[in-house]
Amino acid sequence: MKIKSQYTCQSCGFNAAKWMGKCPECGAWNSLVEEKITQSKDSSISAVRESFQAKGAGTSNLVLLGEMSEEQKAGAKHRNSTGSPELDRVLGGGLVRDGFVLIGGDPGIGKSTLLLQVAQGLTENAGVKKVLYVSGEESIEQIQSRAKRLRIKNQSSIYLAAETQLEKVLTIVKDLKPELLIMDSLQTFSTGFIESAPGTVSQVREVTSRLMNLAKSAGIAVWLVGHVTKDGSIAGPKIVEHLVDTVLYFEGDSGQTMRLLRTVKNRFGNTNELGVFEMTADGLIDVANPSALFLSERTEQAMGTAIVATLEGSRPLLVELQALCVPSPYGTPRRTSVGMDSQKVAILTAVLEKHVGASLQNQDLFFNVAGGLRLSEPACDLASVAAIYSAIREVPIDSSTMFLGEVGLTGEIRKVTQIELRVDEAKKLGFKEAIVPHSQLERAKKTSGIKITPIAHVNELKNMLRS
Ligand code: TYD
Ligand code: MG
């Protein structure tokens, strides 16, 4: 057995043979910490693997590209539905049998709640017989009381363990042979092969790569929770994203009930998918029609607001953009933007001043994306310009009109992607008119029952919004 010493930067994960005051990779000061790694052959995972192979699961290492396993031939592999359509979509159509999913998010956002519900969903809908939920941060009683609050059924299929030592977890897995292993959370587990404390870069990496090895060799699904931390003292999920199959981030304002689950990486499906949930007293519930939720608090005929159909992955979402102008008490007027890049808002404001002739001089501008969403799509440009114009000129925009289009620096309106999908969504929610790029008039007209108005230049907004 050999003990190797290395120095790892706790903010970026850079490795060095000797200590340095400043990390050459990320420039952080005093971030290199000595970590001792015991190099010896680890047999715990191969033992698990053998036990699974004895059971008939597990996979051999060398196969031809065209060769299919017995299970694939039988069509049994592929996806298990979690019972939540929102979650299934984010995963790319359900849970893969040996998939390794990392779910990141701020503490308190609802990760543990979601995972208990996943455990219940899989046992209920996909016929999963055994789920092992390992918690390194809560006691068994705490998990049980949460489960009671969530009214989790199938209590005889879900096993709980309070454990922080990875090797002990592997022993439990070897005996229990669960089909799904939930590890909550990454930063609390440690392996005996590394001497540093739980939550350090090398522990976090080592624990994750061992769990990945376990998922693939024993053929079980593993879900790993990772807290996103603001200070660099604990390594976050970013550091291990490259090791796993699927990376999901759970977001939301802890003061609000809406939660968004985003796919950041997925070896089994699309990235940029979005699942929308609502946190209630009974846990997380799917929001099947988020557009309706985003628009629910909109006021009719308000000044300074415009609706756009943005795309999150393959999913259209109708969102309200808001602008507010007030006389500025300072020499340099303020430009504040929430939910959209402020540079973008500055560019659109400049285009509006130059090509439509609406002046924002001596005016503070506040820009907001309602509902807490962040938008970066060029397709939102026209709606943003319309909202700002409506705020400056104090002309109301009809609340049943939707805007689509990218705005160029010369004021021209450019194409957006997947226009049919967006117009369809607006039609479904009862919108009466869609203002679309001139060049996409024909494609947009494929949706019937909604008036389609083409626009070629931002200048035309003046006439459109006057009437
Ligand atoms: P939790 O799943 O513990 O968050 P995480 O694992 O991401 O740290 O959930 C935390 C919050 O969710 C907690 O403040 C209480 C709230 N909550 C509800 O509103 N309803 C519920 O049914 C449950 C279980 C939790
Ligand atoms: Mg938790």
C-alpha cells in the first residue's frame, strides 16, 4: 500500500505535486490543500459487480457496436417512467436502468423532496422492487417524517440508510441489490482511500467516480445530490459534471413556490429541457401548463408589457416581459435589468432610440422578466423592444398579442427558430394575434385561428402600437 500526497486547489480542482501560494489555473490565493491518497487495489466495487453478475445482471466489457444484449433484444431496457411527466421529459423520456444522474441545487430548494418522490414514482409506476435511499445529512427519523408528510406509499420497497462512509454503502448495496441507489448528498460522503475531509475536491471526485463505476458495472441507477455552494470551502457539483451521464439543476426562489428543473448535460437525451414544478404542502407537483402559470398574474392592457413565446429545450413557454420608465434624478440615467442580460437590453434600447425615434434620455429604465425566468434567446428581442417602447410612449399593448423576432442593429427583424411551435402555443392559450418576422409569415400561417401580422423593421412598431 502506497500513500501519495498531492495538493489540490479547492476552488477549481487543479492538482500540483507541491504546495503553491497561488493556483496557476484559476488564480485563487491560498486555495491549495494537501490531500493524501492511498493507492491500493480496491476490491469493493468488483465484489459488488460479481454479486450482481451472479444474479444475472451486469454487463461484459467487450461487445460489437451492432450487438445487442439479451435485455435489449427483449426490449426490456430503456426507460422507466418516474410517474412525473415533467421529470421524465427532463431525463429524456424516463430513467435509464444504469443511468447516473447528478442533481444540483441550492440547499433547501427541494432536492431531497424530489428524490423521495422519485423513489415512490419508480416503485409505483415502473415496477422497481427495491430503492436504497442513503442520507449523509439527515437521520432516518427525519427522512421518515418527511416521507410521512409527503404521504409516500410503497414503504416496503424503499430502504433507508444513514451513512457517510462509501465503503459501508457499497456493502449494503451488495447485500440488498437495489435497482435504484439515491445518495444524498455528495458532499457528505467519503471514501477511506483518500485521507482528506468529506466535501474536498478529491473526495468529491473519488466518491463520484466510484459510484459511476458501481452504476455501470452492477447495472443500477444512481442518483446523486450535490449542493451548490457559494463559498469555495466545499466542492460543488460542477467539479464532477464530466463524470456522470446526466446533470440536472434544480432552481427557484426559495420565497416562491415555482421550481425549475433543467437538464444541463444528458447522454440519453436533449439538454436544455425544462421541467416545471410547484412546491406545495404535499411536496412537489407537476405544472403541466407553465405558460398559463407565467401569465396568470398579467393585467389586461397594461403599459410596458409584452408577451413572447420563448423556447426552453423543445418546449415553448409564454412569458411576460416588463419595462418601466421614470424620469431620472441623476445625470446618468439608470438601466436595471432582471432576467435578461443588461448588455442586451442596452443594445435593444439603442436600436429603439436610433430607428424608432423614442428617446430614453433623462429616463431610468427598469426591465424585468415576470415569473423569475432568465431569458437569453434572440427571439425575445422584438417583445423586449415593444415593452420598452410601450413604457416610454405610454401606449398599452393588447394583452392577447404575442411578439416574435430577433432585432438586428439596423432595426431589421430576423427569423426565429421553430416558429410553428411558438405560434401554436400562443393559439392554445387563447392569444388572438402573433406579430412575426416578415420572412416567416407563411410558416407562421400554418396555425389557424390566430391572426398573423408580419413585421420587417422595428420602425413599424410605431403604427402597430398606436392603433
Ligand atoms: P428539501 O427537499 O429538504 O431541500 P434540499 O434537499 O434541496 O436541501 O426541501 C426543503 C424545503 O422544502 C423546506 O424548507 C420545506 C419545503 N417543503 C415543502 O414546502 N413541502 C414539503 O412537502 C416538503 C417535504 C418540504
Ligand atoms: Mg436535502
